[in-house]
Amino acid sequence: MQKELLFVYGTLKKGFCNHYFLADAEFLGKAETLEKYALYLKGSIPYVIKQPPVSHIKGEVYKVDWETLKEIDELEGHPYLYFREIISVRLYNGKILSAWMYFFPPSEEPGILIPTGEYTEKLIKD
């Protein structure tokens, strides 16, 4: 069965509410995007847009089967709410991979910019 690489930066990461979708996925490691994007928080929901290029987005990479990817597509509302694209990421060991990542269309009312590019539990509690 073919596996896909998925880069996650928000509620799908370890320790967050939607991580259970990745329960059977292979964790490849922590990573960050090669390109810079903008990470925002609206309520407790993180999302990334392509412009302005603020920071490298920090997250995790998983190897997932097609069925899991389709379930996450449903969660993310792909392609109507979030949309999925292949991007380049660098694992913290230096290896560069191509992985799927979910983006949000630019919004007229953006949430709070997270300039570090890292979604953490502290952000949810603030």
C-alpha cells in the first residue's frame, strides 16, 4: 500500500486534540518548512497562509496511508476550507523531504499572527 508524507503543524501534532487521526501513522520526526509562511491562530484553530512569508513553520512529519490522508482531508475540509499541497520540509536531522501540508486561503480578517511559526499548548491557554 502506498504511503504519503504529511507535515502537521497544529492540532494533529502529538499532544493535541486531533492527533488520534495519526495513531497508526509512522512518526518520521520534527521538522520545519523550507519556505517561510504565516501561521495564524483564530480562537484555538491554527492555520497557515502563504503570504506574507513570516517564518519557517514548525511541526511533525508522518508517513500515512491513503485512507488516513482522506480522513484528515475530511477533518480539514479539503479542498473547500483548507487545501493540501506538497511542500519541502527539513527534518531536524537535516534530511529534506517532500510532504503534504494544509494551507488556508488568505482571509480578510486574519487571526493572531504567531511570528515564531510554532503552534504550542501555551497559545491555546492564552
